[in-house]
Amino acid sequence: MKRTLLAIAAAAATFASAIGLVTTGGWLISEAALRPPLLTLEVAIVSVRAFGISRGAFRWLERVVSHDSALHATVERRTQLWMALAKAGPRGAWGLRTGDAITRVMQDAELLQDRITRVIVPAAAAIVTASGAVLVQLHLQSLAALCFFAAFLVAGIMVPALAHRIEFTAARRALEERALVNSRLSAFVQHRDEMRVLGVIDANLQQVAVADDRRVAIETRAAVLSGLTQWAALLASGLAIVGGLLVAVPAVLNGSLQGPHLAVVALLPWSASELITALALAASALVRVRSAQARLQGIEQLDAPIPEVERHGSAGLFIRQLRVRWQDSEVVHAIDLDVPRGQRVALVGRSGAGKSSVISAVLGLVEYQGSVIVGGEDDGSARASLITAVPQAPHIFRTTARENLRMAAGPVPDEQLRRALNRVGLAHIDLGRDLGQAPLSGGEAQRLGLARALLLEAPVIVLDEPTEHLDEETAAGIMATIHDEIWGRALLMTTHRLTDLRDFDRIYIIDGGSIMCSGTFVECLMGSEWFRESVEWRLDKARVD
Amino acid sequence: MRPLDPELIRRSGAVKGAIAATVFTGLVSAAASVVQAAAAAAVISRAFLQHQPVAALTTQLVAFAAAWFVRSTANTVQDVWARRSGLRAVAALRRDLAAAYGRSDAAPEAMFPLLSRGIDALEVYVARYLPQLVLAILVPVGLGAWILRNDPWTAVILVITIPLIPVFMALIGWFTDSAVTKQWSSVSRITEVVTDLFTGLPDLLIFDRAKSQAELIHKLGSDATHATMRVLRISFLSSFALELIATISVAIMALGIGLRLTSGNIDLETGLMILILAPEVYLPLRQVGTQFHAAVEGMEAWKQAQPMLAQQRTAAEYIDAPLKSLKLRDLSFGYGSALTAPVTAKLKRGTVTTITGHSGVGKSTLLRTLAGLMAPIAGEVTVSGHSVHALDERAWFDRVGYVPQHPWLGHGTLRDALTSGREASDAECSAALAAVGLLDLPLEARIDDLSGGFSVGQRRRIALARYRLRKCDILLLDEPTAAVDAESEAAILHVLEEWRAQGAIVVVVAHRQALVQAATQVLHLERAR
């Protein structure tokens, strides 16, 4: 606030110096034309020099101060936006396409800088300086002052205010189009390889271009509109100057205005036309700031209430009457599932049967109805401290292996991290390796995800197909590690490698969103044809080898 | 940093348009400012010294009003035109750059920041900076000549101070160059990180780490702010210096005129006119300084974009005959350093080759290299005697099917994902889906960028079905049966067998036994020592 006030004062001083420079100069040479003794001009001569220097100095001060505070404000705002995204959770965030979300957090947030540098500071300074100019003018020639005041009021305030509504609609649409361009670009950049092979590069570029062209058209219209307000500002200033001359010239003739002051009366509104255009420019900037703010509020108002984990009953994970919807249909129908402490439980079924939806609900990544209960004596009620997990395709962040491992359990010493890597067969990965520069393979990523999850000592472990992307030998090793690690905890796992489940305490078979059968491995072999056939298929394949 | 790159003008019609429009409106505006200054000076001096009434000054007042009108209009037109050119130049350049990236093997990470905000920043450069640069040459010369005719003494000051400004600008450009590059990399970095974090948001939420990343975003934001402020400080300071040169010159002129007036060496009308005109001479020069900081980011983006834009793909060889085999000759591949010992192999028509090897050995990387999506480190991949990299892009890719581990299905309906721009009837689409074991999915089902309702296994099979609708000679599949059930696995194996029987070259990265068994040839990779 203090800095903004300082910036406004500096901006006003800049405007005032510019006006002072021209009007004093005009007065000086008018007075000089009367050939007075040089001494009487001394003050004016010094002032002209001073104004010349102070204009530059004040402008410098204004720009440094206002940009500094605007940039810092943006950093704060962006951080808050991220928090809002985090709070909204994936349901909220998934409603946004990646490019759109990034555009909001980056470019739209940056537009807010203009609020200080291009709206508040110049507008406030222009109003302050214009008031001063009107007062000076009033002192010299009241009718001329009235002319300037009217021009300022009409072109500086009324016209921009009228244009504001139309401009706002255009600016809002322009930002939406920019976000659309960026979403398409971000998909294009990310999936270029497949687009190249499919031969759809041009088609995708065309889509980018269509949105970009629409944006250009809208922005051009907005530019014409703001150009018109600028034009109005300039024309009004011209009228104020002519009007001022029309009333001041007779005043000189009848002696009510001193001759040398005529130049001041004429040049003051001339140099003050800058103030009117500054206001018109600020109005255009305000439109963009407001539309950016509207888009940011879109994020801040995202809300996806995901039920908390319930804490009661005996130790373990218990799912009661769980329902999950996707788009317009229910994909999980009121299922119950028990994973008591110390037991290994699997959830299996055809691809697309609803396994991942159940897992996502347990992890709190989708909205659901029903209860996810974690019983037992463990501390805390936060889902993240009770349930640790490897999702189907764990995201590896573009940072070091160390930071990636610490994502779950926090600042764990390197020794422990190395042990965790060893357990999943990733001993060859250096903790300092930048996984953005030297990416992991699919199988390595899967295992790093497991190492990361196992570092967190939570009573419940959820693993979504932990052995995919792994060769048989490595997969067997990973299953062994999992069995070692979950001692005394509750494990819920999905997999298609059904033969891994022989030792599991219980297997739930899901189909079409409902539990069809549950029991031990043998019980499932008896109870489910699908299970029997799938196991046979795998055994058959393994035997030939 | 060069204030104006001829390459940019050559490339962009819109930039040429902006410059042409600025030259025209700039000349009109300069002429009008002369009339305006002369008329205003005449009114003031005649009313003041000769006590002429308004009636006698009508001509001058009308001339002033007309000149003011012309000038305001010319400036507005210039402004709007330049904005429009800026927008168009940016859209065209974005398209060119994206197309160049689309033909290249360049890494994707830095591209999004460059294509989005980097190219956007060029708009300010084209719309605001470039016109002022043009005016900064035009206006001083035009108005300077007029002033020289009327008051040579003042013109001397102009001649001395004006050349200082371009020299000064060149110095600043040189001085800010590295600071600007740093600024761009810090801004680009934060965009990359936010993208990475957003993509990994589900993982962050599982571990409740999303909020703690705010600290990282804050830190990177502060870094970017410091880098930006460095650039701004330099450019504000230089703008201050330019402004000082300009205003002090005007002040000296005013004093000079004042002193000569007292001694009667010049008349008031001329003096006033010069006084009004002098700041106009310096205005575009001052504007160049003022816009500099806003334009530098665009200039830097242009610098970053240029190498890719300049890239020419010379590959234009064609093959007409059906492919016989895909040969790998002493092939070394990897990102930077070779992952395995050089591989030599011949993959024939009508065979299924599986690539096996330990996790992380480079199976997927080999597949990308075979697809011609990344250049080998050494050796080559050839078909019918042509190096894959020398083939015309379409001539090659039209024969290739490529399904990576996490396939892209686009943003639209299931039908769109399947046809991907080609003609295919609903019956064909459904048949292709059925072949991969996806029986009752509606073709109108929505597919999302991110997750969108389909399981990973389903997405992979949809991607396979897509190539069943095309006729491919070579199929490169990365673990097509990962995350699918036994039934679907059987269906997929059947599709592979179909392809093989049709005479295709099928290459599969495989972990599962079933897939390895389906192979007619196994390519086992070992980590390089």
C-alpha cells in the first residue's frame, strides 16, 4: 500500500514535471519576447532545467517501485492459486485442461500486475495532476479551465466508462481463447510423437490456428474499441485547447489575461492531454485485469468436497456401500469390501470393470458416496497419513530421485532412501539423478512409485497393478518385497497377474461395478468361471515357456 | 541483442505491414504536427504581441484544429494497426514454430512456455516497440529538417544529441542481453514446474503434498521476479538516461530561444513553434526507451525460437514398393549416451519380434528410434535400402503404427480417437474395437486429456484398434498387453497374429510370457558396460 502510494506520488510528479516543463518554457519565451532584464527570467530558467531532470527521475522512481510491488504481488497470488488448485482436488482440477490451468496460474495471474502498474498508479496520478492543472488554469483563465475540465470529464472518465462493458466482454472472450490455444498447444507439444505417426500434426495445428485466429479477431476488435477511446481522448484535448484559445485571446485583448500567460493557457491543456490518454489507457488495462481476475476466481471457487476417511471399528480398511459415478452413469454400485489389519486382499476383474474407480475413491481422488473407514488405534485422521499408495501410473516429477522419494514420507535421510531403492531393485539409481533430464523407464517408474509409497509408515497400503511394465523375474521380486513390507498392515491390491494371488487372504472379483464373488484363491477358482479361465490362461502361457 | 532482426521482417508479412503502416501514418502525423505547432505559435504570438482578435486568427485556429484532428486520427490508426499486426504476426509465428517443432525430434519440455507466453511476448515487440523504432528514425529526420530551415541554432542541438540515442540503445541491448536470457530461463522454468506439478497433482494429493509445493512455486516465482527486476532496473535506468538526454536537450533549446528572444535574434512565433515541436522530435526516441523493457522478452523468445525455425528437414526420399524388411545396422540409441551395445538385426515381413530385457534397459527408447521419432546415436535403421531418417515424413509414417505405454487418444469422442482424421464407417470402428476385446463401448463416449473414464488397459487397446483401421507395414507396440485381463490379452495376441499373417513387420516390447511366446524372433537387450 505504502509502495503504491509512493508510486502514485512519483507518477503524479512525473506528469506535473512534464506539464511544468512545457508551460514554463512557453511562459519563458513569451516573457523573453518582451525583452525584460535577464534577471527576471532567472527563476523560470532554473525551473525549466529542474523540470527536465525531475520528469525523468520521477518516472524512473515510479516504474521501479510500481513494478517491484506488482511483481511481488503476482508471486503471492500465484502461490494462493496453487493452493486453491490443491484444495479443489483432482475432481476440480481435472475439470480444467492442463494448458488452461497453467495459463491461469501463469499468464492470467501475470495480467494482475497491470492492476498496479497500468491502472491504479497512472489513473490516480492522472486524476491528482489533472486537478492541479485545473486549479492552475482556474487561476489564470476560468473559462479555459472549464474547457479542460469538461474534456477531462468526458474523454477521460465518461467515454472509457461507457466502453468498459463492451470491452470487458471482448477481453474475457480473448482470454478464454488464449487458454484454449494454450490447451491445444500443450497437448500438441506433449503428444507430438504419436501425432506425427498418425499424420495428424497439421490437423492439430489447424485447431490451434482456428482458436488463435478467433483470438486475433476478438483482440483486434478490442484494440479498435480502445483505439476509439484513445481517439476520443485526443480529440477532446484538441477541443479543450481550441476552446481555451477562443476564450483566452479576447481576454488578452481586454487585458484580463497577461500576455505571456496566453502561452501557458494554451500549452497547459496541450501537455495535459497526456493525462486524459493515460486515463483511457488505464481503463483498457482495467478491463483486461478484471477479466483475468474473473478467470482466477474460477479456480478459487472450484470446490470438490471429497468425504473424509471415517475412523472407527477394528483395525484395517473397510469400504461400505461405495458408489462412484463417472459422467452420467454409476460405475461402482454400492460395494462392501473388508481389508482387516495383517491381511492381503486383492481386487480383480476385467479391464474396465471398476477396479480403478474403487481405488480412486479410497484414495480420495474422485467424489463418491458411502464410507471409506480406517479402523484401529493409529494417530491422525488425514487420509494421507492413514493410506499410502501406488496409483496405476505413478507420476515421476521432473526433479531428483531423492525429492521424488521424499514426496510421500518427507525429509527422510539418504540412507533410508537408498534402502528403499534397493528393496525394489533400483540400487543403480543415484539419489541425485535428475529424473527430468534422465527419465526412468516405465518399469523403473512403477518401482520408484512403490519405493516412495513404502517409505510412508501408514496402516493401509493400496497398490494399483504394482507389477505392470515389469518382466516376470522383476515382478516376482517385487511381489516378494510387497509381502515382506506389509507385515502387520492392511494391503489392498489390484492386478491382472492372478497367479500372484495364491497366498492372498481374500480376493474380490468385480464386474460391471459390483462384487461378483469373493473368497480365497481356491474359493474363487470354484466360484468364478472368469477367474478360473484367466488363471488357466496364465498357467498355460507360463508352461509352454 | 539486436533491436531489429531482418529475419523477423522477412518471415512475417504482418511485421512488414506494421512497418509500412507506421511509415505512412508517421509521415502524416509528423506533417500535421508541423502545421499544428506553426498554427498554435501564430495564434499565441499574434494575439499576444500584435493583439489580433479571434476573427483575424480564424485561419490559424481552423488549421490547428484540422491538424490536431489529422494527427489524432493518424496516431490512433497507427496504434490500432500495429496492435493488429502484432497479433497476426504472433499467430503466424506461433503456427510456424509449432509446425517446425512438429517435424522435429526436439525435447518437449521447454516448448510449451516458448510457444505460449514466449511468442505472446513478441506481440508487444511488434505492436509497440517496432513502430517506435521506425518513428525514431523517421520523425527526427523529418522534423529536424523543418527545424533546420527555421532555426539552424536549435537544429545543431538536435544533430548533436539525436545520434547519442541509438548508440546508447545499442549499449543497453548489449548490456541487458545476458540478464534477459536469465529472465527467460527462470520464467520458462516456473512454467515447466507448474505443468509438472499439475500433471502429478493426483500423486501429490495422495500424499497430501500438494499444498507444500506452494513453497516451491513461491520460491521459483521470487527467483523469476528477481531476474525480471534485474532486467527492468537496467532498462528503466537506460530509459531514464534517454529521457534526460531528451528533456535536457529541450530545456537547452528553450533557454537558447529565450536568450535569443531577449536579444531580438529570433521572433516569438518561430521560437514558440520550435519549442512546441522539439519535444515531438524526441518523443519516439523516448518511447523506444520506455517500451524496451516490455519488448525484450519478445526479442528473447524470438532468439530462442530461431534455431528451430531455421531447421530444414531435407529428408525427401520415397519408397513405392511394399517393405521387405526393417534393418538395424550397428544401431546405438539413447538420450545422449548409448544404452546398449550396438544392435544389428533384420526384422522381416510377416514376423513378430519381441524386444525383451530388464526394466530400464532401453526397450521403449529402441522402439522410438525404430519409429524414426528420435535419431540414433550411431548406426542406422533402414527400410528397402533407405535410412528411415532420410524418408519423407508422410511416406514413412503412413506405413507405421506406434503405440507407446501411455497412448494419446485426443480430446473428443471414441470415434474421433479411432479414426483420427481418416474415413471409417461405424461398422469398421466397432469391428476394430471388438477385435481388441472392447465389445460394448459406445462410439460417442467422451475421451478426456487426462483420465476420463477409461482404464489404462482400455486406452491401450483403443490405441491398438486405431491402427487396425489403417493399413500399416510396420507396427511398433510398447507393452500392448500391460494392465489388461486374460481375455483381452488373448484378443490382442489375435490381432498381432492377424497383422503378422497380412505380412506386416510387428515389433513388440514385452514382459508377459504370452507375448514373448507369440514372437517369431526375440531381440534381447543388455545394458551397455
